[in-house]
Amino acid sequence: MKKVLFLSFYWPPSGKASHHWPLKMVKYLPQHNWQATVITVKEDTFTESDPDLLKNIDPKLKVLRTNFWDPFILYKKLLGKKEGQSLVASESISKENISFAQKFSLWIRMNFFIPDARIGWYFPGVKEASKLLRKEKFDAIVSNGPPHSTHLLAEKLSSKFKIPLVSVFIDPWVDIAYYKGQKRSKITKWIDGRLEERVVSNSDRLIFVTDTMKEYFNDKYPGSEEKSHILYWGYNEEDFENIDPIKNDSEIILHAGNIFDFQNPINFWKSVKEEIDKGRNLKIKFVGTVSPAVKKTIKEFGLSKYTEYRGYIPYKEVINEIAAADCLLVCSTEPRHIPGKLFEYLRSGKPIIAFADNNKDVKKMIEESNSGLVFRYNDNPSAFFNDLNKFTSNIEVAKKYDRKKIAVELTSILNNLK
């Protein structure tokens, strides 16, 4: 059996959604003659913990957890958070009602932590992984990012030990969506660009989770087309077995995951209020973190008493909430990215309303499955409520994205490494 080393900063018990793809790839690869070992960090103080996810890991799987320097420990102290409290992702880059100290720390984060605030993993990660690679032979390295500092770590190990590198890009790098509106210096952008170029150049295979992201990187780096592949983010079919949906007294509009200031669908909240004023029994529910700007807009439209903020909940409960909702909201401001929750939304069969300026991938998936409507942020989305009962989602379209099938495609890529 061949051996592959997976690098993923996020790993259970972290509740961060970024590890769901590698978690399932690692699970299914042994069925195709590839045995994985995982390198991650000892503790992630940024995200909430979801211990239930540990049940999905084979006890025989070797997981090496390394030290890392975490700047968010200092940031939490600056915000006055107590020990054990997690940071709210959608608040960490918000510009709504923040102090000078927060503004300054955000500027420091955007300009001195290159490529990201997880660069403190690089040196401890290289050190510990090198010990492992001196003892064991591996046939491939797979890195999962963001954080893109993971790709730097993997690229260093690949170069040092002459092991083929497969870099998986969940999001863009130098112009990722959350940099929108942030102040980054020219020198920071230049350094970041050189690091991205180095990883792309030295990767034996590049995996992207959308067609548009693949096109973007291939246009930016001519010659990368031949080593580029698309493997969608997908979902886990087994998670939809034995679902126990919550019963609701109202029509539930659900948003799952983090929603940031730059994703605020203002016209949608206006339409929701109009429907409520007509006598419709609607309720907005958020599962995950909600930015200050979104909360402010909801309050301004008089929707606070119709809104529930559940905060972070275990992944299994998220699936139950999705299955119990009457319609599902997704906000995508990054045209090269498909929000991971969209795959679970599609599998649920529930109507979807999406806000996605120029996102061809999101539009294609929703139209192909007949699962809802896609609007630009400036559009009037009231038509969605008129057509809500007309959407009959084709679940068979969603099933194409089962991660068990995606693992077969990854196996093919690994098998063809030289």
C-alpha cells in the first residue's frame, strides 16, 4: 500500500469546516491502496470544538500534532475574552464599531502575517514533519489550504525530501475575499504573490474546488494547465442517514456557517420584512457566526424579534437544522468559490436563495438541480418568495458530489504522480 502525508491545519476536534474534505479523503483512500498519515496542530484556539467529529476518525490513523505559535491568543486578550472563549470568525475582520486597538491589530494581521495568521505553524511543522520523513518513506504529500501557510510548509517538505506535492486550493490566495476593503501594503502583496507563485510552480499537481478558480490560476500562471484538476468540495452522503429534523412552528429561513460584513444581503432582509408585514409567518435562523454589520441591518429592518442566533453548534446538529428548514440562504461574494454548505443544501432538497455576484459555479449548480434562484446583491429578491413552492430539487445532481466518489478521483491523481 502506498503512503500519503496529509497536511491540514484544521483537524478534529476543531469544528472548522475546512477539514471536512481531507477528513473524508483520508477515510476512503485506504480502500484504493493509499494509506494516509495526517500532520496538524496540537490546539486551535480560534475555532469552536466539536468532539463528536473524532468519532469519524479511524483509531488506527496516525495523526501527528505539532506545536505552533498562535497570534490569536494575544488578539483574544486584546478583545478582553476570557480563557477558553473562542473568537467569532465573522467579527475578527469586521470594521463595525471596533476600537483603535482592534483596528491596529487587524492592520498588523493583514500586513505582517504573510500569507496568513497561521504562519506560526511553519517552523514547528517543518521540524516535526522532518523527523517523521527521515523515518518513513512517503509517496506523496497533500496540503489543504487555506490557511495557505500550510502550502508553504508542504512545499518545503516536498523540496527537502523529494516527495511529489499535491496542493489543494479551497480558496484563492493573494486576493481572497476577506481582503476586500482591508489595507495591505504593496510590499505585503508582493511578498504574498511570490509565495503563491513558488507553491504553484513547485507543486506536481494542483487541485481546485471550482472551475473558475482553476481558470483563474491557469491564466495567472501559464503552463500550470497540465497539472491542474478540479475536485469539488462535496458533502458526505452518510451524514444524511438517520436525520432527525427539528420541528418548527414558523417558516424557517436558515443560514448555516459564518456570514461576514461583506456578505450582507440587505435587499433580502428588506424582502423578508415585507413578507412578514403581509402576514407571513417567517423566521430567520443563523447557525454559525454572524457579523456585526449583518446584525445591525437586521435590527434596522425590525427583524430582531423574528431572528434566532444559534451560534456554533456541532456539525450533526447543523445537518438536522438544514433538513428542518423551509428555505436555505447562501451568500457568496467570491466569484471563484463555492461555499461548502451549498453541497449540503443541495442534498437536503430544500429551496435555496443565493446571492452571488458573477459566480458562474453557484449559478450553474443551482440551475442544474432546479433548487432555487440566484440574485445579485443589488437585485430585488422578492420573486423568490412567490416561486418558493415551484422548486423541486433534483437530489441526484447533488449525489454526484458525494465525497466517497471524489476520493476515487483523488486516487487517480495520486496514482499518476511521477
